[in-house]
Amino acid sequence: MATLYIQEQGTIVRKRDNQIIITRNNDILQAIPLNKVDRIVLMGRGVQISTALLVELLQRGIPVMLTNQHGSRHYATLSAGPSRFGALRLRQSQLVVDPAWSLALAKGIITAKLTAQRMVLASTGWASAVGVITQIDHAIRGLAGSTTLDMARGFEGAAAAAYFGAWRSAFQQGWGFQGRAFYPPPDPINALLSFGYILLLHDVLAAVQFTGLDPYLGVFHAIEAGRPSLALDVMEEFRPLVVDRMVLDVITTGAITRSQFERANTKQPNAMYLTPDARKLVVSRYEALMKAPVRLADGTQTAMRRVVLLQTQMVARIVRGEQASYEGVVR
């Protein structure tokens, strides 16, 4: 899939024949064939889209995502109506209120996430990694015996604290990372993580909607107005597999430096964001990672973006009763 990111403020995105035309001050910046784009991300209130193009995109099944200018918050996803998936969504709505069913699915998803976190830590060579991996293993065992969602959330939270504690040991000096924090991100590492997670959320939302599931009816994340709980659930496994790996790579290789961050929000003077050029670099690295091949349990290889879709389709099979449990990418 090809994702078109538009972050330059003052641009207008419109349709001309079978092309997407991006202009600013009447100058054409880009012209992209419609059949080359699978989703569009509009970043900031200074990016405008024409009604003609929006209707064309929705008719073609191409979702449009809206974020803030810094890419740190997802506002909405615009897509065609899900009328073809009434039976699936009805079954989903019946099951998410079943505590036993919700707990089983949540445990499978979080086990996959913790296993992925374990793999990421093992690849770092950090002195603190061995002890933290032991704590994550303890959390995985405890999670298996959880009898309520709150217990499961407790083990996930304990593992997350240990996991990002190892990050703190590695990046406290030089990067000021004290632990995972957001709304707003207070330091460069958190700015990278938050931006990366928003990029990932776009892909997961697209996969959930393509599959026909209701993105707002999740199990691990509480159902709240405006929260895409199921998309956040599916996203958990891919946070370490995609975003955390990408952040570690750009930091440890020097592709990103502290000079590529700014405190640009006067209403939140402690908020840290990437500069526009840094966002372009991270988008490029993210896209490369999502297109990279992943070896699956059956020995086949496919792009990471398709793996996101396959895992979402697994959830749909569980909803339909065609599969018993959620199985992670990393075994």
C-alpha cells in the first residue's frame, strides 16, 4: 500500500482528472495518480482538501486520516460506510460485552506484545536488558493466569514500566528520557515514539476498517467515546515490532540528532516535537520498515504492512468463531 503524507501548511489537495494535485499559492507541488495511493494523511489544520477529491477517495475505498500538524495526535479517519459487514459487527458487539471472551482475546494480544518487547530488548545488548527480560517473562506467566481484564492490564503495565525503564537507563543521559510520557511528549525520545505510534495507528485503522470490524469496540482498551479501542488493541503487538525498533535505529545510528526537535507549541511550552524535516525522515524510515519482508511462522515472507492486515483478519476469524485464540507474529 502507498500512503500519501501531506504536512506542508498552506497546501490545497484537489482532484484533476484521475490525479491528486497538491498546490500552494497556485503552484503545483505534486501530481500523483489516484491509483497509486491507498490512503492519505493530512497533517495540520493548514492542509485543505476539496470535496470533489474527498468524495472520489471515499468511493474508491481510500481512507483519509486527519492529525495535528506535529503528527502526535490522530483526530479522525474518514472512510466509506461499513454496510457490507453488518453481521460481523453485530457479532463483535455481542462478544465484547462477554468478560470471558474479551479476557481471552486481550491475553492473546498482550502476550504477543510482551513477547515482541522481549525480542526488541534482546537485540539491544543493553546491560539492563537481561534483568528486564526476566521481569517481562514473569509478567507473561502472570498474564496467563489472569482472571479479569484489570489483572491482565496490571501485568501489561508492570512489563511496560520495566521495558521503558531499560530505555531510561540507555537514554536518560543525552536525551533526557525519564520514561514513557505523552500528551504532550516532553523529550525527543517520547516525541519520536508518539509520532511513530500515530503513523502506526493509521495503518491499523485502515486494516480494521478493511476487514469490516468496528474499530471502536475493543477488549483491552476500555470502550470510550471517540477512542478506536479495537485499533489500539491490534496496534499493541506492533508498537515494539515497528515503532520501537525504528526509534532505536534512528537514535543509535545518528540518523536523528537532538537538533531536529523543537518546542513549537506556545500553549504547551514543555512539549517536544520533531521539526518538519525530521518528520519527513521518520516517515521515510517508517514506510521502509512497513514494506520490509517479515518471515511468518509457516516460513513464508510478506511485508510488515500486510502482517498488520493478517493479524486484524485473525481477530475477525476469532469473532466469527473460526479460530480459537490470538497468536502473535513472534513465537
